[in-house]
Amino acid sequence: MLEQLTARLPTDVEAWFALGRAHGMLDQDRQAESAFRRAAQLRPDLRDAHLNVALSLAYQGRPREAMPALLEARRLSPGDREVNDALLWVLLSILQQEPEHGALPALAPLGPEPLVSVIIPTRNRPAMLRGALESVARQRYGRWEILVVNDGGEDVAHVLASLPAALGGRTTLLNEPRSCGAAAARNRALGEARGEIMAFLDDDDLYLPEHLAALVAQLRASGAPFAYTRSVAVEERIVDGRRVEMRRGTPREYRVSHAMLQVRNLIPTANWGMRRECFERYGTFDESLPCAEDWDLLLRLSSRFPLQQVAQVTAEIRVRPGTADSVTRRVPLRPICEQFYRRFPSGGNELVELGRTVYLECVN
């Protein structure tokens, strides 16, 4: 096939494109880059040529070199979602290398088996809550407690009563008379929690068995106040009351920096492990926010010290397209982004500013 394409060169743009795609399918990214560059030289007005040059460079781990081609593709096709998605991916890959803010604060060492408080807000999803609780029960690390906050929803006491005694005896139910949102629910649980480490789990998400062990090990070894693992997004549907998995995403490879968080949030709360001192020193979730209170807290923390990554995938973030989250109140994200961009200035970082502009074009 490659020989046939080569015979049509050197002036056939479509042949160069086909050659680039063929190399790409074989994971020959450097050769693909060369072919797409030739196509871009022949047709400099072609958006796809510049976009494919950029992607070939990004796949080679050369995101900074990909930027000029991406910006040219953006100039040729303003507001193009495919170009913006690629540009945002490349920008975040660059921003993850930005210098961290501050240094790790001095904290008393954790003991060999610190108590972990797992905080689960819930509202009107008893079957999913059961799944979340059972995922905690399957943890390899054994010293934990659970605080379930029923955020003004239907009674879930029957869910806890039906759990095995070993799980039910370590679970506290906190009932809110009316729905106040995820921030207030989590703060209520923080006030009751006894653990030295706080972990969080939405009622529709799941921990993998190594989750708490990985977080505890990282926090003990590093002395850091905050650590996060990686997760995989799982798209599912509810069929006859059962959860049916439709598709699994690819876990993100990002090491999250403050500069990245200044553009968008990249760490679901299910991945967090936090020393109690975080809340004592830097405040709790902002209950004035209708959503994205976790993003706000991450920005505050990452402006003070580096966040510690655990490379392991230890959680599943479950997504059901077209359904609303029953804990977080759904509001348009764009006004929240604009509010956060004002609250947390970029400090003149041009890449952050560009990332913010692109991200605003991608959200509602």
C-alpha cells in the first residue's frame, strides 16, 4: 500500500494524506509527521493538514512543537471543536510541566495505619449507593470508616440496615432535611469525621480494591497533605434497574499542576486523599458555589503546595449520558469558569490564558 501511495507523489495532496494516515495506523508518528508536513506545504490553506502535523508531533511527546500547527489550524477554522479539543489536550500536556507553587508544609508523621474517613454524599440513588459502599468494603486497606450524607433525598436507612454487619457497623448516616448540594453535604461529614485522612466517593462511582491502600502509602511516604490517584471513566446505562457498562475510557496520564488547574479541573473527588490538616489550614468546600466546589478547593490547595500523584488507576468514574447528577445541582459551566478565572488570576501566563479561551469555547 505504501509503495502505491509513494508512486503518486510528490504533488498529490490526497496521496500525502493517505500516506500520513497509513504511517499513523502503524504508530510510525515521525513518518506520519513528515507526510502531513508535505501535505501542508502543498495546501497551506488546509486545516486538516496542520491539525495532523500537530497530532503527529503530540503523539511523539513533542507538544510545544505542535503548537504552531495547531494555532494555524485554529486560524483557518475558528471555533472548530476538533481543533479546540486537540489544542486543549496539547496545552494541558505543556502546562503539567509548569513549576509548582510553594513547598510541602511540615506535618506530623502518620502512623502505620491511620484511620481513613470515606465521605459519600447521596440523594435518591439507593441502588448506586449500595454499590459505592460495597466498593469500600472490598478495600485491601482495612482501617476506615464511612460517613453517608443523605442530601435531602429518600430514606436510605434500609440500605445500611441490609449491609453485612462488618460494613454497617462502620458506617454513619447523616440525614439532611433538605437538599443543600454536595459542598454542604461533604462539609457536614467533615465535621463528624474521626479520620486522619479524608477520602471522597460520589454515590454512583466505585473504588477499586487498592484505592485506599495506594493513597495511605503515598501520604505516609511523602509527608504530603494531599495525594490523588488516577481513574477511568466508564459510560453506562440503566437497563431494567441494572447498571450496564457500555464503554471504558482511557485513563488520563496527566500529572496535575496548578497551571493546569487554572484552566480546568482534572481530578475527580473519588481520587482524592487528604490529611485533615488541609481543611484546618486552607478551609472547606465553598457552599456558595452551585457546582465545581471541588475545583475551587483544588485551586486553593495547589496554590500553596504541590499535589502528589499516585500513578495507579484505583477508581471508576461512572457516567450516564443525558442524566443529571442528583447530588450536585446542574448549572451552566461557563459562568462558573469565568468566575474562577477572575478568582484565580493567571499571573500573565500566556498558555493558561490561551487554554482558558479555548476551554470557554468548549463548554456551555
